[in-house]
Amino acid sequence: MATIEYVLGDITEQEVDVIVNAANSSLLGGGGVDGAIHRKGGPEVLDACRKLRAGHYGGGLKTGQAVATPAGRLKARWVVHTVGPVWSATEDRSALLADCHHNALKVAKSLGARSIAFPAISTGIYRWPVEDAARIANAAVRDAGIELIRFVLFDEKTLNAYRP
Ligand code: APR
């Protein structure tokens, strides 16, 4: 049974096996969580992402999918990059947001990870309403089969939305 924690903080500071990156399909960095992870993780993370793009992920990482790289200078052992769906008022992309969590957990477990930290995927630049993202994220990590899941939220509003 997984322990699920909700903390206010910076995901790049977390001492867990896997830190989940709210990436974009290019895997080549961006702002928000993505920018922070690449800035703190250093060039090793981007180099590994570039290798993925030169290989199996030539067309980029699809929304909802997840892939691991080393974590470079971060305290974690791996970064699992996942691409959240952009919010749409006309199309229900909830399953894709759930997939980000399911697939990140699947990759983490395949690596033998025992602890994983998630940001509030899609709720920043991708504009997903925080309350709805929280509902989807919490449902997606139920019975995850990993020892520790930590949601690392960047502000009180998001923390209060995610914490049951
Ligand atoms: N630690 C934890 N949470 C953070 C951090 C951080 N260092 N920085 C930002 N956040 C929060 C944001 O406040 C938001 O609640 O993470 C959540 C997700 O925001 P984004 O990082 O903007 O991610 P997302 O909405 O999924 O958009 C992804 O943004 O950075 C680009 O390359 C990325 O194109 C992709 C898009």
C-alpha cells in the first residue's frame, strides 16, 4: 500500500528515487517544472533527452507517455519525463492526464524505484483547472504499488486542492 504525501515545495529538491517532469513532447526543456529540472539537473539530463530524440523518440514523446533519464545533479536517481495534456474546454482529455500518472508509475516501478515525486502536471502553462487535475491525479495513483508517492505543490492553492 503506497504512502501518499502532499507537500509545499520545489520538486527539484526532493530526495526520492524518481522525480516526474511536466515536460513537453520535444523533451528538450521549457519553463516551469521542466525548466527547473533541467537547470538543477544540469546537461546530463538534456544530453539523455537528446539521445532519446535521436533514437526511439524521434518524433518526440506523445501526450500521456513517460520515459526515464538519469537525474544528473538532482538528489533523485532518475527523472521520469511525461507530457501532460493541454486543457481544452471542448475535448475531455482526462484520460491522458491519468495516463501521465499511470505511465510514470509504470516506468518508475520498472526501474525498481520505491519513491516518486509528482508535480501538479498540466496545471501551469497547460492551464488545466487545479481542482479537476487534483481529482484525476489522486484517482490515478490509488493502489499504485510503490512505497511512497509525494505530490510536490508549488503554492498553497494547489496544495489545498491536491490534499484530500
Ligand atoms: N516544483 C514544483 N512545482 C512547480 C515548480 C517546481 N520547481 N515549478 C512550477 N511548478 C508548478 C506550477 O506552479 C504548476 O502548478 O508545477 C505545475 C505545473 O506547471 P508547469 O511546469 O507549467 O507544467 P504544465 O502545466 O504541465 O506545462 C508543461 O510547460 O514548462 C513547460 O516544457 C513545459 O511545455 C511544457 C509545459
